Amino acid sequence: MQSKDKKNSLFAILMLMAAVICLLFVFVFTFSAFREMGNEYHALKGRDLSEDFSATIIYDDHLYAMLGYGIMNDPLDPGRAEYLSSFLKTSIRSIDERIFSADVLYTMMITSFMSLFLYERYGSEKKKHVLMIAVCVFSVFFLLSGSSFIFSSIRDIPFYLPSGNSLLCLMIGMICIIGGHCFLAFLIRKVRFRKIVSLIAIPVIFFVFLFSTAFEGGLLMSPYIDSFDHVYDVIPQEKWDDLYYDEEKNVLILDGNEYEAKQIENPDHLKGLSAIGAIAFELIDPYSGNSIEMIRQIIDSPIPLWILFLYLLKSFIWIFVSLKY
């Protein structure tokens, strides 16, 4: 345990500088992504709707956040202007949600570089140490999301704030990061080779995130999904291109005949021993839950409040452990 006035080691300062550099890199890639998306957005917004065309609007920061949507314009459709306006609004809103969820990941990785610095500076005062972990996590997240707002304003693109279950999932994800960082602080406090642990923790946190995201998706996906495989089994292959999907009715249409979807088991949904193993991993992983907003977007369904509460409870347990021991 160091005294309150002990200076940070050179290694800790270098790790902090690495965190700042990573933050700047994310700013650069985010601006580049908004620049490209802005070009597509304004080009599509100004298209001549009397022409037959197809176009896309894509956000890709070349880090982790990538999402795109496509549209086809039919010059004979009397509601094409309203359809284009609705397409632009819904696609940008979904892209903004993806940006926020990716910012949670970027926040986790950037602040993981700060672990040793925060320990050396505040480790002798546990309450202050936990408080500063929380301050750093929320500060980095708001810097990232704030930069997205600024870049979208520069490119004159609408920017939609999260709401409802999306906002709640983001907040739970941030608290899960704080809980994970508190576990890391506890680990650094208890081991001798603090520099090695703080350095190794960074790639470990990322790889654990990949596994946790896959497990969370498998656990929360619907056990059953719609399938049209039976339709393709009874229709000749040469007529497959003539099938039309009616999104409102959720049916395939051919020659005036409607074919309804059938419910089949979702092969990506975890059950049995696989589910038990995934749940055990989620319980053991101090950072689990940070990607819950990404999962909400993937499954396109609100996350039940009791599941969010369990992730919140797990995080508070690690915060308590860091304060107590």
C-alpha cells in the first residue's frame, strides 16, 4: 500500500498516455466514419426520385462499429418521398444506437489502460479509488458520445439520443465496466507484479468481451425463429426469384398465394449444458454485461429488467469487494 502523496511510476504514466492516444485514435476514426456517412446521406437525400436507383448508407469506423442499410427507389411509387424520409430517419437512428454501444466497448478498453495509474494515485483511499474509476469511465464515454454529436453536427446529419430500454442497457453496461475495473483494482492491490498484471489485463479484457458477447447473445436470443424453408421445398427453384416477401404480413407471396412462416428451433439459442456453461462464464466474468446494449440491438428486443438487475447486482458486488478488501 502506497502513501497518499506517492508519485506515479513512469510505467503508469506511459499507460495513461496510451489511453489518451487510444482516445484520440477513436476520435479520428469516428470523424472519418461520419464524413463518409455524411457524403452518402446528403447524396441520397438529394437524389432525383423520378429515377430508378438503389443506394446505401453505411457507418464504418474500421474499429468495431459498422452498420449499413440499403434502399431501392421505384419512380412509380407515389409514396417514395415519404419512404425515403422514413428510411433516412430509421437508419440513422439505428446507426446512432450502434455507435453508442460501440462507445461502451471503446470506453472499457481505453480506461483499462488507466488501471495502474489510478491505483498508484488513489489506491490508499479505496472509496476515492472507486469514485475515480467511475469518473474516468463516465468521462471517457461522454467524451466519445459527445464527439459523435459534434461530428454529426459538422456533417449536418441528425443525431438521435438513446431512450427507453436502450438507455437503460447503456447505463447498466457502464456500471458493469466499473464493476470489472474494481475487480482489476482489487487484483492489482493483492498481487506483487502489478505492472505485469495491469498490462496483461488489457488484451484479456478484450478477449473475454468477445466470449461474453457471444454467450449473452446465445442466452438471450429467442428459442424459436420464423422459417420459410418449407416454402422453398415445395416451390420449383426456377420460381424462387419471383417470391415476394410482405414485411407487414410476414409472408412470402407467389402468384397471389401467401405462404406463412413456420416456427423452428433457433440453432443459435443456447440450451442445456451450453446454457449452463454460458451462465457460469457470465457469473465469473467481472466485466460481463458491458455489451448488453449490443445484444439488445442484435436480438431486436428489449432486455428483461430482471436480467439487467442481475448484471447490476454482480457489478455492485465487485464494487463492494474492492471497497472492503
